[in-house]
Amino acid sequence: MDFQFNEEQTAFADAVRRFAKDTLADGALRRAHEPGYAFDVARLLSEQGLLGITMDEEDGGQGGTLMDAVIAIQEIALVCPKSADVVQAGNFGPIRTFVEYASPEQKRRYLKDLLSGRKVIALGMTEPGAGSAVTELRTSAREEGDRFVINGTKIFSTHSPEADLFLIYCRFGPGTGNIGSVLIEKGTPGLTVGNPSCFMSGEPWSQLYMEECSIAAENVLLGPGGFKKQIAGFNVERVGNASRALALGRHAFNLAREHAAMREQFGHPLCEFQGIQWKFADMALKLESAQLLLYKAASVARGTLPSPNDTALAKLACNLAGWEVSNEALQVMGGMGYSQESLVEYCVRRTRGWMIAGGSIEVLKNRIAEGVFERRFDPRK
């Protein structure tokens, strides 16, 4: 099997890399410590066709493949880690689920602003009593004539303080079969966006409160029976999560490698000490191994969703590699790695969170074990 990029992919990677170096490199450290969503970067990426990469051209996308989106997020992250968040928001996560299942009218209303970088969509899935156990969510959608009334609370929603549109997981009745999703615009009566809080990464989030929040029936994205479709679409989110985690690990690795080649201790560059050499050998092994699993998950035909098992393996490997390599790179660089004068500490904080978001590493291990034994296991045991 050939793991090299084809001619078209190589040319695309080169073009994205040049754009990132020319446009994003200078402000990379500053952006990492600025809170909130980088709308200025979003507009630049939109102009370069780096939002909506996998979406159909008639929807305003680029008609590319999932591998193209992975290439874009990695090349941007290797230059400006914070800007990779914008690539994620414009290609993976809730926007990908939205495009997969939205009606033509829903796309007409929302997609142009999302792909232009003017607005961002946030996912409301996690609840105070339902984190990884998504099937236990309590947010309800009650039908009243030609409208639905939403009640519930969501937490830990990425981009929620800045979002103009929310994709909310909810239940239309009892049981998993009645779980679906709705679209709620910012400013809708009954929707309250709470005061911002911050993750360890410095990224803000706000609690979402829906109290008798009434929406039109045409704002239902997936009605009863939509749960499996939503989870299938979520596999693309995991590929985006894995791509960023691995790319930030590689970003930290590159900074530590440069440091070890130049920094002298006891009259010798750090790279001449065997203990440091072993660290870099271990880091290189983790990065390259995870990269292959990521490419396997992303190597699907255009318009096809990646398999749950492949994405679970890729996300687990990339999450662990990104975190462990970033953390080891910080150790190699010592005080400079721990300081905010370097992006390494930022990579450590960011990669740590992705081992929780999008499916924790423990949940992924459960999913992988089900594939090994070809059976479902009851997590309540």
C-alpha cells in the first residue's frame, strides 16, 4: 500500500503550507493566547477555499475529499495551531453534520454565512447529567402545532459564546429511537447563553439554557430516529479532532527538535546526549504510527463517512501521541517549554483536552473492544 500523497494532494499540501507561512506564521503566538473564535482568520481561510472542503460545490463547498480536509488542518496547525481551530469549525464537527442532513431550505438560510467565515455554528450535545452517555440526554422537544418547544441545558459547547447558530441534540420522546436534533438561532426567545467560562486551554464556553424555547418545525434537523445518523456523522468530527491533536504534537516536536539542536549544555548541544536522542526516537515512533491510522480513517471515497472502528483507532492513537509528544517536548525544552514565550505549553494544554472531547479515550477503547469481539457491551455493567 502506498502511503505517499498523490500528485494532486502534494500540490494542495504545498499550497496550504505556503499560504500558512505567508499569512499566519507571524501572529501564531499572539493568536494562541487570544480568547475566542478567530473570525479574521476564518475570512482569510474562506477566501482560500479552506472552509467547506468536503462539501458539494452546489452547497458552496469545494467538492474535495476527507483526506483534503485532513491535509488542510495539519498544514495550518504546523504553522499556527490556533488557526487550525477555524479549519476544524469550517469542515468538521457540527457543520459537517448540518451539511450531511440539512434540507435545501436550511442550507440556503445558514450555509453561506458559515462558509464565508462570518458566522460559526456550535454543537449542544453534552449535558450536566449526560456527558459520554449521550443516550441519557434530557433536553426535550415538544411538538405544538407547527412548532417545537425545547427545554434543557447544554454545557462544554465549543464556540458557544460566539456562535450564531446551535445544533442541539434533543429527544422527541422516550428511548434512543426518539433522539434527534434541532437548529436554534442566537437570540431566539427562550434561549439563554450563559456567562463565559474557560477550559484549561483558555478556550471559552458558555452554558446554554433552553426554557420553553419555541422554534419553527422547519428548524428540526433530524427528527425521531435521527440518532444513528448523528453519531455516524460524528465520526467525521473525530477525524478532525485526531488531525489537530496529532498536528499539535508534531508542532511541539518540531520546536523541541530545533531547541535540542541549538541549545548547549555542558559544552554540547542537547541532541548529542543519548537520553535526549531516545526521547526523540520515542516521539517520532508515536507520531508516525498515529499518522498512518489517521490516513487510513480518512482514506474513504468522496461522500462516504469513515468507519466507526477506524475513527476510534485513529482518534485514540492521535490523542495519545499528540498529548504525550507535546508533554515530552515541553520537558526537553525545560523552562522555555513551560513558558508562554513558546507554543509548546499551548500544545500541551490543547492536546490534553482532546482526550476528553469528541469521545474520551476510555469510550474509544470500549468501541475498539466491541470491534475486536464483534459484539456490543453494556456500559452500565
